[in-house]
Amino acid sequence: MSFWMSVLPPVPPRAPLPGDADADVAIVGAGYTGLWTAYYLAKADPSLRIVVLEAETAGFGASGRNGGWCSALFPRSVPALARSHGLPAALALNAAMESTVDEVGRVAALEGIDCDYVKGGTVVLARSAVQLERARHEVAEAQGLGIDLRLLSAAEASERVGATDVLGGTYTPHCAAIQPAKLVRGLAAAVERLGVRLHERTPVTSITAGRADTPHGTVRAPIVVRATEGFTPRLPGLRRAIAPVYSLMIATEPLPASFWASAGLAGRETFSDHRHLIIYGQRTADDRLAFGGRGAPYHFGSAVAPSFDASPRVFAELRRVLGELFPALGSVEVGHTWGGPLGIARDWMASVGLDPVTGLAWAGGYVGDGVGTSNLAGRTLADLIRKEDSPLVGLPWVGHRSPRWEPEPLRWLGVNTSLRVMTGADASESRTGRPSRRAALMARVLGG
């Protein structure tokens, strides 16, 4: 169980599907994507019969385990989107993502969801000369496109995040720190208040046009939404649609004011640095450090299992890196460890869409940036389903079809090789002080 879920009062699971049912919209998955879709549909048209089916309990997946960054990050960068879809489309999607951060805060306030939402922005530190050059290039590229990304001096970055070896960094205001389990639990309650039927302990065994099958019965609906992200490969015919890659996290116990006097994060900025293998952290509302990163392996056959949620090696490395960033932690022990799968499309491109012929809809491939992106997906799906010709349905990720991943063992080799390349790139840059050519090549391969 994630730290986020562990600190909430336990609630009994909702009743499973009692038998066959008819609906206007069936949604598979009660994470952010499924619940946001249900929310916006129900708000727009209270007459719709909406049924949400969840294999475990609401927020069981990434929605209840993530790092709590409600950000404007999208898996494919704006420059990469501009190359593939044109600059106006890329900028439109970026603007939609930036406004999404505020939209999540608006709905949380409207629905009385106390999810510890604080929009403090994100600081990405540069802690070596190579990282600083990467930061400068990123800012120059972003500002050339009119994107709000600022270069911080060493003093400015250190004032916000009191980590070691800070040479500078970047800052964007478009991110809010949240308590993700509070948000997903609050959303589940909100959609039920709007009349949505939410059935837990109801695994969907297949999705086909007009129906979602479960061991408890079949829900028939002209629209069926797949909102299953890292668990998508469990569905028939979708083993190669998404690669489930694990991200793991640790959290300390609450830290004293003396620690925060030097560590900063006074505005609850989310933080990272410009290394290749992703790390991410936040200061929680109750003054803990919640910190995570990649590094856990991809499992053969796109397997997802509870045993993969933990890796003592990765947890130990996360604690080492956190101590390297903040030596004042001293011997403070980690109070919580957890993990879970995120979803990666073959071309590193999140997508949302609705097939008007079959009525099958989908959203996902967020590559770990789903807190904000899922809200945009939910609003977009609601417009597509209701046939609203809104600006959202014209964004470049709408209707995108990613190629399937390679069959095994090529998929296993490719994903794990990329993880090793990024880890090796950081070690190489620390050793040589020069940018990693392998990492640059891998970024091009991944569409960055």
C-alpha cells in the first residue's frame, strides 16, 4: 500500500457488479482517467447512465501511488510535438496542459476535495556542469517557443531547494503538489454524488464493441471507455499496446523545522534534477519528503504483479540519492516504501480517442505524467462522447494510434536496455564531465 493510501481512514470496498446491466457509457478503470471521464460526463448530462467498473478499489493503480505532481508535463516534449504535428498544434496542447493544472485545483475546491493542493511549481536542479548546460539548452528552446520556463541561478535554485552541489536549475510555475490518494478518493465520492454507479472488486475480462465482460456479469453500452493504463496488457488483445514500467517511491516520517530551514521547499515546490534516470520529489503537507524514481526492471511479457511493487535495491538507491541531495537527513529512516506500474506507448505518445464505429474509447500512455494529463483526457473523452466540437477534440493527441510494442523477447530487451543506458549515462557524465552520447541517441529513439 502506498504512503498516500496508508494515512487515509480505511473504507469498505463498494459492491461489485450485481449482474448484467445496461448503460449509456461503461468505463473500465476507477483511476483518475475513468473517474474524470465519469465526472465531466455526469456534470454535462445528468441523464446519462454511467457505470464504472474497477478490478480492485478506486485508486488502486497509479492514481493512488504516484508522486503527487499535478503538472503540465506531457510525455512528448513541445519541440518533439512541433516536429511531428506542427508548432501551432504543439503549443495548443501545451496551453491545454498548463490550464489543466488550475482545472484540477478548481474542481477539488468545488467538490470539497481536500487533496493538499498547492501550486508551487517545479524546480529541476542542475548539479553538474553537464546538467547546467542541459538546463540552459532546455530554457533557450522553451523560451524560443514562448513557453514559460525560467533559468535559475545557483542562488535562486538553492533558495527554493536547499540541496547539495546546486549550480542552477529551471523553474516552471505550472505544477501543484497534491496528496494523490485524497484526490482519487474524493473524485470517486464526487461521481457517486452525481449518480454514477461505481462497482469495485469487478475485474473486466474483455472489452468489445458494446460490452464489458466481468465474472459478475456483462455491462452493455454503446460507448465503452478503456482507462486501464499500466494494467492494460491484462486485457485480451492488448498485451503489446502499453509497456508497464515500474516506478518506486519512499517517504520519510515528518521532519522537524530545523531540517526545512535548510532544505527549503517553502512553497511546496515539486523537485527533480537534470539527470537522465528520472527522480521526483515533494514536501508533503505534513512535512515529509516523498521521493521516487525509475530503475526497477520491466518484467517479461508485460507482467504486472504485487511482488513487483517492491525492490529493496531500488528503495536503497532512492534513500542514498535523497541523502546525497539533503545530507541533513542524516540517519533518518524511511517510513514507507511502495511502487507500481505506469504505462508507456511504443512511440512515447499519450493518446485519447473514440472510435465512432465501434464505440470503443481509450486514454493513456502517460509515462508517469498522468495526474494532470488524465484530467485533460477525461474532459476530452466527455466532449468526444457527447459529440461536442470543442477545442479539446482538435488537440494533436486526439485519435493518435501508437504502434504496438515488439513481441517478446525484443520488448524485454528494448525496455530494459533503455533503463540501463540512462543509468549508465548518469555514471558516465559524473565520471567524464561530458554529455552522454548514448543518452542523446536514446532520447531521439524515444521521441524526445
